[in-house]
Amino acid sequence: MTTTAPAPRLRRTDLRGATPGSLDYRAVVPRADFDVEAAVPAVHAIVEAVRERGVDAVLELGARFDGVELTDVRVPVGAAQAALEALDPAIRAGLEESIRRLRTTSAAELERDAVTDLAPGARVTHRKVPVGRVGLYVPGGLAPLVSSVLMNVVPAQVAGVGSIALASPPQKAFGGSVHPTILAACALLGVEEVYAVGGAQAIAMFAHGAGPCARVDLVAGPGNIYVAAAKRLVRGLVGIDSEAGPTEIAILADDTADPAYVAADLLSQAEHDPLAGAVLVTPSETLADDVDAELEKQVAATRHVERVRTSLAGRQSGIVLVDDVDQGIEVVDAYAAEHLEIHTADAAAVAARVRNAGAIFVGPHAPVSLGDYCAGSNHVLPTGGCACHSSGLSVRAFTKSVHVVEYTREGLADVADHVVTLAEAEDLPGHGAAVRVRFS
């Protein structure tokens, strides 16, 4: 007879009684090791191989890493349409509703051109322009993340991007093609340029161009450490959205929280990846004990039990005990989680005080799972503490700003002396001469 081991009790970090400013909360809160720089040497060889040998290298790398022998990296358009026709109607309905909600919120993010008249004949227009061509990456390792197709494609389309290419790893189980659910989502969104290419070689293909895939201007989408390292290497040649690490959830909760909800939400992110982080920040030892008890029950009943156990037992997961909700806010602000849930009294007011998070989920009926699929928000979010300086994927990621400067002769005359004076101050007399010549 076999027995199932109990779920690991989440390790605890006790910050109660800490003097304000005495601790670097970001350094003491649990977080996964994710050393992108350590992966760079191996990934550099992959990126260089694609740069030098193009699609031949992409095919060889696919055979080596994915165990799939292909002769063409591009998925036929008909395959995506066939996948859509075979899609479970319930899955299609879910995708369509998610698309509808995400399009609505994305459209609300569109920025208008800003025109500023500084003086008669002096106008500057801040123009928003969509990126010309983007390469979108959708992971397909432990799970076919079909929702990531939507989160990548919809804001790019709403932004007005004219050319969209999408890559996802080839699947042995499907003859070396992209997972059919991912293909169905591409067909649903009208994305016809799809490549069965995974990992760092997909990022290199986008950045350098290879075979049928022309070079892109921007690469976006989540991936593993090798994808993140490849993005780091091609940044500058192309734009990137972020170097995404393992997914993470932080929950700030007090004694009003339902421990079953809290445990379920921690588990939901732990099932993504053995490196996924699940952190509860609470002033209530009673809640901490109850959540541990709930996890023991819920983990035993979940499908991906070993993956979840590994995540919850890892150094990236745990319970942080604090004096009160005020200290808890300081801790979650320092942690800057990808996903932050607030399960406290007056949760909306608490959420309004948080500065750093990729997305904030307020109250007992807004779990992170909602944001993964149908909230209308985007689930491609900054990880590893990057939410203190970066934002999640949105329409803005697929646009850039251009200043358009329109001055008449009279408008230039108003500031000509200032331009000449400042040019002389910088010892750039040619700059001043370029103004003077217009009034000679």
C-alpha cells in the first residue's frame, strides 16, 4: 500500500517587531533563484548559430532540444484553421469571452496624440505610433499556455501593429506542430504567421530573421530562463517587453481572510512550475496555521501534486509574519510581486496604498486565476521584483512615441537667440549657425 506524503508546511519568516528601516524586506522575503546571467554563455552560442546559419540552425536546435525533426518551421495556415474547427466549443466560448474583455480594456488604454501649442507658430505633437512588426512567444513546456496567445496578440492588434509573428515549441505528440489549442487561438485571432520553434532559438529567429521569418522590431511574451537570456542578448537589436522569470503570487491577508481561498490561490500559482513562488504575508498566526492545514488537504487532491509540492517546499515560497497590515503593505511593496492578492478588511483601501505589483487582485472574489483568463487584465507581468520599475504587457508596449516639431519663421525667431546662446555655451557653434542662417 502506498501513502501520499503530506503537503510541506510553508516555511515561516517572522518580521514582527522589526524596527522600521532596520531590514531590507526585499532581501528577506522568499524568492526563487533565477540567475539569467548564468544561462547567457550557453544561450549566446544558440543565438550566434541562428544569426550565422539562419533556419538551418533553428531546425537543428529544434531537433536537439525538442526531439522533433522538421523540414519547415512555419506552420501551414490550414493547420490553425483545422485546429479551430476541432476545438471544444466550451473552450472556444471561453477564449472568445477572454478576447472580448481584453480587447475592451486594451482599447481603453489607447493614447491619443498630444498637441501642444507653445507660442504662435510653435507646435510640438507627441504622436503615438505602433511598432511595425512584432514576434510573440508562447511557452509550451509543462502546459500549453493558450491564454498567453491572447495576452500577447490582443494588445498588439489593438495598438495597430501591422505584422505579427508567433512562435511556440513544436510538440512531439502532435507531429512536430504547435499545440492545437494554441493554433486554434491563433486562427480565432486571425494570426496566420505561426512558427513551431521554441526556446532561445525562437527569440534569435525573431531578432535576426531566419528562413521564412523576417526580422521583427519587438519581441514579447513569457518563457523560461533560456528565453529570458536570449532576450537579454538581443535587446538593442530589437526591443523586448521584459526578462520574465518564474511566476509568483503574494497574498496579504488578515484574520478576516478565508484560509481555503488563500490556500487555493497559493496552490494555483504553484502548479505552474516547480520554481513558482507562493508567499503569504499576514499578521495572523491563526490564519497561517489554517492555511497550512488547508494546503495539506488541497495539495493531496490536486492533479500536479509533485510540481506543487516542489514549489511550496522551495525557498521561493513561505509565510511572512508581520505586526499588522501596515507592515504587511511595506513588505509586499518591497517584494513587488507579479501577482498580489489583498484579503483584508477594507481590501480596496489597502490595495490603493500598494505601489509595487504587476497586478493587484482585490478581495475574496478576485483570484489570480481570474486574471489569467477572463478578468480583462493582462497576465504577462513583471516578475522577480521588477514590478517596482516595470509594467505588465499592454497596448503601450506595442507603441512608441515620436515628437513632431512644427515651427514657423516667426516661431523660430522667438527663441533663436536662446538657441544660439545655449549652442555657444556647449561649444557647438554649428548649432547656432544653423539658426542664424535662416535670418541672414
